[in-house]
Amino acid sequence: MIRSQVKGVGSALPRRVLTNEELAAMVDTSDEWIVQRTGIKQRHIASADETTASLGEAAARAALENAGLTADDIDLIVLATSTPNNTFPASAVEIQHRLGMKHGFAFDIQAVCSGFVYAVSIADLHIRGGMAKRVLVIGSETFSRILDWEDRTTCVLFGDGAGAIILEATDQPGGKDDTGILASALRSDGSHKGKLFVDGGPSTTQTVGHLRMEGKEVFKHAVGMITDVVISALEEGGVTADDLDWFVPHQANLRIIDASARKMGIAPEKVVATVSLHGNTSAASVPLALSVAVADGRIKRGDLVMIEAMGGGFTWGAVLIRW
């Protein structure tokens, strides 16, 4: 059968680093308060000349270089973002143009923090359906643009950045030892909209709006929802949590990451956590974490990797990958 194999990874971060100490001078908070509740120590904030499209382009170029490919080798670009450069067109087509890609097709998908996981699953379906041989999957966000910098409950959590992977069609035997994407599980429940949302939009307020969150409510649902999709993906892939080499979760909150891994019996040394460096970068968080773990040698060919995320909506999902 055809599997979607990871051929390369890449990432990009804004130049400016905003520390907890700097935030404490802006709002009523402290480094101790932020670290204790979230595990975040710093985040990157985009400057005026850095956008979702420019960061996405940089991450894409890094992934292409890592894979030894060029834009001419790509058939499809799927960009996961909640902070596009424009309401339309899709920022994916802007990235396509920036890469000098005159063929194929490109589009955005919006599932907030679950966006990259959704995008990987969508790319896999296009590959297995024969519509694309190689897909560039990007998660890129500039959440700093939609933060209320006077709301200490949200502005301390989020950051900007981009990550990308390249998936390629490969013929595999069709078993659990195959290389590539082995299983996916996606969910959503719109009844939770009011717990994590942006209070603006073209069709309602004609403004961009600001991010609003009921943190305790999100935390209350997160661990159970994450466990649900991870177990579903494990079962579909015919493996168990013990078989995992690496668990790469959405980097939102270290307490959620630790609680989720503990509930599923995943050893702490198998968990990739970069939230202290980047904060919550929404759809960019999983590919950023993957890029870090590949670059430092943790994730290697043949490793069994689980990625997962949960975001506003609520949306949540998991994808099982043999690297």
C-alpha cells in the first residue's frame, strides 16, 4: 500500500525573544507564576516585517533543504494557520509564490492548535488517493497579532513561529512496521466554542478581534480528549503506548503534557517538550517540536512517533508516524 513517509523537517522563529521578566514589566505577572502554571520561560514575537507567510516560507525552505528537494518536487502545499496574512487568498498560495512554485495547488486549513495534525492527515489522504506524490505541510502562526496584551491570562501563553514537514508517497507492505503515517484520529465538538475563541471576524464584527480563553475549562477537557485520540490512533496502528519511541504533543502547557503522558503510561523520557522555549505557537507547535527533536538527534529513522494536539472549537487529533 501507499504510505506517506516523512522526507524532511524545518522550522523558523521570529528574531525577537520575549522573556517572562519582560512580560512582568508589561502586565501583573511574574516569571515564577508563568513557569509554575505553564512551563513557559520565553516566546518569540514577530516584528512588523515578519508574517505568517514569511515565517512559513522560511520553514518550508528549511524542510526542502533537509529533504534534499526543491519547490519543483512539491505537488501540494497545505498550510495550517489561524492567523493568515489576509482573510483571502489563502496564505498557502502566497507561500507557493514565494517559493517560485508555478505548478500544483495550495490551500489553508483552520483548526486552531490542532491545525497541523489535521493538515498532516489531509496531506496523507491526498497522497494515498493519488492526487499528490509530495506534500509540503506547514504550521505557521503570528498569534501575537490577536493577543490582548493587557490580559495576563492569555498574553503570557502564546508565541509566533513556523514548522514544516515534507511527506512523500512510498510503496510499503501494509503492516505496522511500515515507514510513514500509520494511523490518524480527528475529532471536534463545537459546543465548546466559547471556551477558546477570537471575539472578532469578517462576518460578525468586521474586525480581527482578540483571543479569549477560559483556561480552567480548557485544562479540564484537554487530558481526556488527548487520550481519546491517541488511543484510537494506537489501536488503528496495531501498537501500544509502550511501543512508542517519542510522544510529540501540542506545546500548550507543560502540566497538560505531563498529565496526558502520565495517564497513557508514556515514560517522561519519551516526551518531547519545547513549550519552555516557544510558548504556545498553535498550529506551529508540533512541527517546531518535531524539528527540534530531529535536529538534536532524538527522532531517528525507524522511530515510532505520536503527534497530537487540541485547539479551539474544540478540535483535537493524533497521528501515528513511523519515521
